[in-house]
Amino acid sequence: MTAQLQIVWFKRDLRVEDHEALRLAAAAGPVLPLYIIEPDYWALPDTSGRQYTFLLEALDKLSQQLCALGAPLQVRTGEAVDVLSQLFAAHPGCRLVSHEETGNQWTYQRDTAVAARAREAGVDWIELPPGGVIRRLKSRNGWAGRWDKDRARPLAGAPAFRGLTIEPEPVPDAGRLGLARDACPHRQRGGRSAALQALNSFLTERGAPYRKAMSAPEAGAKHCSRISPYLALGTLSMRETAQAGWARQGEIAARGERGGWSGSMRSFLSRLHWRDHFMQKLEDEPEIEWRDMHPGLEDLRPREADPDILGAWERGETGVPFVDACMRCLQATGWMNFRMRAMLVSFASYHLWQPWQATGERLARLFTDYEPGIHWSQVQMQSGTTGVNSIRIYNPVKQGLDQDPDARFIRRWLPELEAVPADFIHEVWRWPGFEACLDGHYPRPLVKVTQAAREARDRVFAARKQPGFKDASKKVLARHGSRAPMRRRSGALPPANPGNQLQLDL
């Protein structure tokens, strides 16, 4: 009797290590590893050429790994329903295996259509949970404990398998998908080896000052882990990342270290937990991608963005140097530390009073590490539309003085300000030589920073005083509030996994 063909559909899990779907399929029959490039997805307003190029690099590395195990990755281009329908027809009795995906509304609707087509074709589709995010979660109670328990489970190595190879198809470049040219000259490179290098260098070299360095854009770029793009595409699994962090934490504790590495590892591990906490929000309520989390704030801002204002913000031409430097850095690198991401959203939402949906889409395209679950939750939080979080309106001048006091970061990304004296560079409009020296080279600020913040604060707090606002806030908190954030001390490690070579390699 011929063994049942296992079609392993890779999505946001581009690895062979700690890949439960691949392991399950490899134990059941011959495997057809599949990735589908979907042109309609790449036409969405939250996708970009830099993300696609990063993806292609990851797919190339994945295919090499799969080839060494049993068969190369089969890449197909088209609508997922059509591609899979052809494979179902060509291989009667096959089974589809994948991980669940927490993506945007488009991917949710695509998966719904695939599920319907699989049922029509009599094909079993086995979707395995990724672990940290729980589909159809009834209550957040106990979520944090389940997260810790799942992340401590033993890692699975890369399985060997009998592969099925079909006629390869050419992989389209970004231009064929209609994606605009997007050089992003300083972005990170995709693929498993780059992911492991970033994680290892952070845990052993770069991460010591992480806790102190994470808030500043220049220091953060060096001392933050920089693994977010790899987690977004699944070239690293969250389980192996957490276990590598716990192992490093154990080494530090064994040496009796305090502060420095010890504090940085606690902060790093808490942020891994934080990441899945925010992804769970989108899994529980997909509408937060486009609808205000608090219903009483839906009419707070205009529904349509001002294209001139938002365009200046996106180009780094607002006339507020620290904001503009951060945006230009993001354009060139595809990455920005968390505090500066929050400031960019805050400035657009409060000072410029633009709808978060529009600013969120533009930022999503710029982030190489765009993860819908984190992105939309955070955009709403920093725009004050959750109804449960404190209103935080970042003062971009103060942030610049705090995080870039010598203005090295500003001068690097805004070379047109080279002649501005240090005493004026954070508020360049106050410089007496502004008109004469910078005429036509750098814009006047779009808004008066202090006045715009005050007006925005008044509008938001007026909205929060509406009848019924607090009752609606309680419902939001009950649905999405974290019950127990992870605060793991160095002496409270999860079960060890000393025999797992993957962990040792990290």
C-alpha cells in the first residue's frame, strides 16, 4: 500500500528545526515541502519590497536545508486555493499539514477558503498550534503559565524524510509582483544562519548593556537582539529562542553575576513573553487591525489621512529633527528600537492628528520585522485608542535630548543639519540662522510641538469622559489584559534540556 503524501505548507515557520508540522508529516509518509507566493497578498497596503526580498533569502536557505533532509522546497505562485487544488487533484488521498498562522485579516480569509476547499476535496488539513498563541482561547486566565510550560517543552531536531520532488517553477522577483523598488540598503539579511548569528551574538557579546541601551536608537541598533525579523518569518522558533535565553540566564546565575548581563537577560526574556501576549490580542480579536479597540474612540480622529502631512512624516520631513532622523533610519535599515517606534506613532497620532490605520500601514511597509499581532496592538496603544492604557504623548524634543544628547544620530541621518550648532539642533527652528542657512534644505516644523500635544491631550481626555466609557474599558481589559507578566528570576529556570543539540548550538 502506497503511503499517504504529506503536503507541508510553510507559512510563518521557515525552518526545519523545532518544526512540529514537518516532524509529524515526516513520520507519516513522503513529504512535499511547499511555499506559496501569493500575488494578492503582496498587493496589500501593509506589504513591501523589502519584506519580499527578505522572504526570498529565507526561502533560499530553507530550501537548502530541506534538500539535505529529503527534498527541496517547492515554491508555487498563485492563489493558495488554486495551487492546493491542483496538488489535491494530482495526488489523491494526500494530507495537508501546517502550523496555525496569526496574520492579518487577508490571511485569515485565505485560510478559511483553503479549509473549505480541502473539505470539498476530502483532504485532511492538520493545523498545529505554534505554542505561544492559542486559537479560540476562552479566557486569558492562566495564559502566562501555559506559555512558560509550552516554551519549556523539549525541542525537536530536524527530521529526515522521504521527499517528493515536482517540476520546479521560477520564483518571481519583486517587480513581477508589482512591488515598488525598495532598496533598504542597510537591512538585515534573511535566513536561518543569519538568525542564529544574531541570537548567538546577542546572548554572548552584544546583550550585556541591553537593558540600558534599548531605548536609544543608535545604541539599541547595536545592543538589542535584532531577532524580530527572524521570529516574524519563523526562521527562529519562539521555543528555541526562550530556551537559549534561559540557558544563558542559568550560566550567568551560576557565576553569581548581578546587574549587567543578569538584568539584561531578565528584560529580554520578559519581552519574549510580551511578544506573544500582544499576538494573542489579534488572535482573539482580528478586528483590531482596522477598528478601534475601544468603541467610544472610533470618531476621535478623522477617518481619512491628510496625504501631504502623512507623506512628510513618512519621508522624514516634518521639521522636527529627532522624528525625521528616526524615520530616515527606518527607511534605510527596516528596523527601529521599540521606544522610537512608539514615538513615531505617537507623533503621527497626536501631534499630527492622523488616523492610526493610515500611519500603521505605512510603518508596516517599512518594518522588515512586521508582525501584524504586535504591530496593530501597539499602534492602537500608542495612539490612545485601547481605552485602558495610559495616554502617553511622547515629546520628540525631550526624547531627542534624552536618547541622542550629542545629536550624533540626528547628524548621521540628517546631513543637511551639519551647520546647525549643538545648542539648537534638537529645536532647529529656534536657531537664528535657520532661514539663511537652511532655506530650502530643511522644512519648518509642521506643527508647534507643545501646542499640538496639549490640544491632542484635551481631545483624548474629553473623549474618555463620555458616558459609558469606563464600562467599555472594563470589557476591553477583561478580554485582552495580561494576567501575569513573566518575571523570571535567575534562580527560577524551566526544566533543563541538556541533551538537545539545537539548544547547545545556540
